[in-house]
Amino acid sequence: MKKINRREFVVGSLKATAATALGTALMENAEARTPAMEFSQIKLPYSYQALEPHIDAMTMEIHYTKHHAAYIKNVNESIAAEKISFSSDKEFFMNASKLSAKARNNGGGAWNHNFFWQCMKAGGGGAPAGKVADALNAAFGSMDKFKESFGQAAATRFGSGWAWLVNDGGKLKIGSTPNQDNPLMDVSDLKGTPILAIDVWEHAYYLKYQNRRAEYITNWWNVVNWEEVAKRLA
């Protein structure tokens, strides 16, 4: 075996140390370049005034540019500050019980509103047809009974929150969640894949309807995007 003198040993050690340091730096730089999960705000699918007279333009503009935008900003701040490393919003919500209040509430607000905007459209409403009508009639007896049950869930949600139609293992269910919780969260009593939702926070209706939540819910049916519901049932 070749003997290594002191000089060769020192030089070899220095090279090994440098290689290790370089490898560590490359790994750290790679991690730094890997973007953390972020929530983003979808482009509103219609103009602020498109849902009038049922939802007024000022409410829509404030709701989208102030409330929703704040949820997006705040949850992404939390993800960065708390080093949240989940790879998807699904994983994020499946671990909601482990999140800080700021991350959970703002993450819910970010996702819920993206979902909500797509539940509505200009010239929406009316009676659904095809598979949506068939599914609702099969699950709830009739369209009228579905609307009654959904409206009751929305009207009786104490304080702020949401009412949902979800698909839970092939079964359609109606329920509500408080604050910015949603049925994808592990903390939610209502479980399932969201199909339809209505926001019953006061900021969603107060400028036009003041405290008349029931009137807002009744008029909201005139803007429901049944085509989007059909996609989610597919």
C-alpha cells in the first residue's frame, strides 16, 4: 500500500472539505431555487357589474380586490414565514389542524373565493338540466327540496361562513362551515369534494342587502353557474 506523506494528506483533506462545502452549497441553492407552494388569485371570470342586479358591482369589486386579495397575500406570507412545505392545496388542507390560525384562515379564504367566483356567471340561474338535475333529484327528491335545504344551511350558519354542496364518496350532501373553513380540511365536520358553494360572510352582501341574508340567498340562485356544477359532477 502506498504511504501518504503529511503534505499529501493535508492537500487531500482540504480538497475533500472543499468538495463537501461545494456540495452543501449547491444543495442549499437548489432548495432556495425551489419555490414554496403558493396560492394565487384567479382572474375574475366576469366584470364587476356582470351579476347585477343580484350582486352589485361595488360589492364584487371590494370583495375581489380587497377581501380575496388580502387572503392571498396573507396565506403566502404565512407559507414563507412558517416554512410550510406542502406540495398542493389538497395536502395543505388535509393538514389544516397542524397549521397556524393565520395560515389556515387565509388559506381557506384564498381557496374558497377562487371556488366561489366560478360558481356564478352572468345570465346564470334557472333550472339545471341533464346530469345535474338527475343527481339533485335523486339525492334530495326534487330541485325545490335541494334549494330549500341548501338555502337553510346558508341562512342558519351562525356568524360568518359558507354553505356547500359536496360529493362524499358518491353521495351528495349539504352542509356549512364556519369562517373560512372548507370541506377539504381535516378539521371540518362536513367532508367531501366541493361541488357548489355560497359565501355568507356579511362582506359578500352587506352593501346591497344589509342584514337581509335570506334575500341575498334567494337572489343568488339567479347567478348560479350550473355548467360549472356539471363539470364538477363529472
